Amino acid sequence: MPRYVALLRSVNVGGRKVPMSDLRAVFEELGYTDVRTYIQSGNVVFDAKGGTPARIRALIESELQSEFGMEITVLLRTPAELGKIVKRNPFDKNAYVTFLDKAPAPKLVQAIDPAPFAPDEFVVDGHEVFVRCPNGYGRTKLNNTFFERKLATRATTRNWNTVALLHEWATG
């Protein structure tokens, strides 16, 4: 049975409250099994009997809209995709990963001049952006909103510890 990691964008921030027990219940009502959530930022590991990733995502987003009355973007990754992310991290364990809805056009990536953001660094790698912020993510301009705007796609960001744990859960 295929396993997925769902990464929900912008939950439990700015009044967009989604209790994790209610989130698990939504996934279970959709027929997904072995549903586990991690912290309050909208991370769900689950098994899905069938359906394409696009169909699964659409069902989850529709049900979240019905249940919570708000549009919530859901980005799905497979255990294999998370494994590649873990292997390709060009930074140390203090990195962040911004998960993108789609791979950005190369011209959009090339248009970002990294110099003004030093000592912060980033690497766009397919559907992800690896970000290193020596002074902390709360102080960087290379945040989720920045990449959404510059790369013209929806995104959600997780710290490295969360990415590593979700990979462990997805493959365990």
C-alpha cells in the first residue's frame, strides 16, 4: 500500500487553527490508514489504498475545505522522494527545506541574486529549496513567502529535524 507524507501549508498560524486530532480524523474518514501527525504545523504520514497522488491531494484538500472552512494547500511526497531530499541536502543539519508545489522555471531561479542574503544561502533542487540560515530562520528573508513570490509556486517549509523524522516514519 503506497505511503505518503502530506505537508500542509500555513496551518496553526495566523488564526488558521487545525487541531491534529481533527486532522487525523479527516484522513481516516477518507479511508487512509496508519495515519500519524507530527507537531502542530500540519505533517501527516499515511497509507493510501489507491488513487494517483494528484487525486489523493485533491480529495484531502476538498475535505479540509469542508471540515475547516479554509483553503489549505497540501503537498505530497513519497518515502522515496524524502529519501532523495535527505541524501541531497547540501548543508548541515541546521538546514530548512522549502517544499514546492512544482519545479520552478529555470529563469525564475536564475533571477534570484543570492548576494544580498548572505550569510544565508539556498539551493533550488527540483521541487525543493534547501535553505541555510546561520542566524536563524526567523531572521532570514529567504522564507516561505519569498520563495513563493520569486518562484511562482505554492510552498511550505520545514526544519531539518522534521524532515528527517518524517522520512524515518515514512520508511519505517
